[in-house]
Amino acid sequence: MKWHLLAVGQRMPDWAEAAYEDYAKRFPPEARVHLRTVKAEPRTSGKPAEALMAAERQRLEAACPKGARLVVLDERGDRCTTVELAQRLRQWQLDGVDIAFVIGGPDGLDPALRQAAQHRLRLSDLTLPHALARVLLIEQLYRAWSINTGHPYHRE
């Protein structure tokens, strides 16, 4: 089973790249998170937000590994604690299916993609910039991994 992070937006600020890479490199080789970025639809095209999100949905769907469990980050998604996330990941690992976590573009995710997802997860009640959401997600995945493996990173 592999973990994938699919995100709209290819260029992140240097601070976000550095923070993401810091957490990503902490995973052992057998538990790496595979980052796949897709191009954001240009906001200067004059297209309505619905058309922009639909184009990004197509790119995200193309980047998603076939048969992967789709988990979208959505402000209306389920709240969960880090321990609950660790429990979910442990259960999903038993299924032996790849997991694809999806972060949308500036306008969010296309409603059809949200509907197609097996799970919708909320990182925060606050609105987060996409770069920060990417860093927060990788840190929480690392923390959940550390809980599940008995690594001392997480403390309660």
C-alpha cells in the first residue's frame, strides 16, 4: 500500500517546500508519501470557477492511481483528531489499497470529485492557504505514522 498526496499547484513558496520536504524525508522508504502535483487552471482565462475546478478535477483524476482510496481535504469534511487519523490509516492499511489524499486549487474541489471521494477530511475549521495545508497534511500523516509504529514523535 502506498500513500499519495495529489495537489493542485506546482510551485509552492520556498518555506512550504522546505517544511514539506522536512517531514516527507522522515518517513522510512517503505512508508514514503508520493507527491503528485497538477497544474492549476489559469485564473486569467475568464472562465467561471465551476469550469476551472472541473479542469483541475480532470487533472487530479488522471494523477490518481487506479483503485486508490480517495480522501479529499474539504472544509466541510469530517473532523478527526490525530489519534483518530492514525486509527483510520491503520484500518485502511489492512485493506491493502493505496490512499490518495487530494488538495484542491484556489477555488476548492469540483463538487463531483468531492462526491466521488470515499472520505472527506477537514484539516481545520480555519481557511488555510494551500501551501500550509500541504505542510499540515504531511506533518499529520507523519504523526499518525509515528503513533501506529510506536515512534516517540507523538506525545499525549
